[in-house]
Amino acid sequence: MLVHISTKIKEDKKITFKNFKINNLLRVPLILKDAEEFSLYDATGKLLIEKKNLKGKILIWNGKDKNGNSVVTGVYFIKIKTNKEIITAKAIILR
């Protein structure tokens, strides 16, 4: 699985996403120390996963939705909620 994440986050925030493929898991270190929630949506806006209480943690995602189904190749949207703002990014998943 290949994941590309693009974001329009201002560079002065120094936010980066680092992706590592290990055993088909996507590991996304949440660089924002105040990140509270992480959500992933498909191109139709359907919520696939939602993680809460993430402050200072690394999100590990196995490529499956909340029902245990593997997601297909396509465009997805990430939403990260902090105590100050909501950040969105686009992710392209290729299998």
C-alpha cells in the first residue's frame, strides 16, 4: 500500500506527516502536540475511521475502515482537530 499525503498547511506551523509501510500498517506520527482527533473520510465524505484522545501519540492504521473492510485505491481526506484549529489534508492510497 502506498499513501501520499498532501496538505495546504502553512509552513510556519512546521507540521509534517511521515509515512512508513511496515507490515501493511500506516504509521502517522502526529507532530501536533495538541492534536485531539483524527478522522479519515473517503471521496464521498463517508467517515471511515475516527480516533480521539491522541495528544502526543502515533496513529497506527491498518488500511481498514471502522467495519474491518480494507479500503480501496482512491482519494481520501484526513481531518485533524486540535484545541486551536481543524486541519485537513488529502491522501491518495494506491494498492
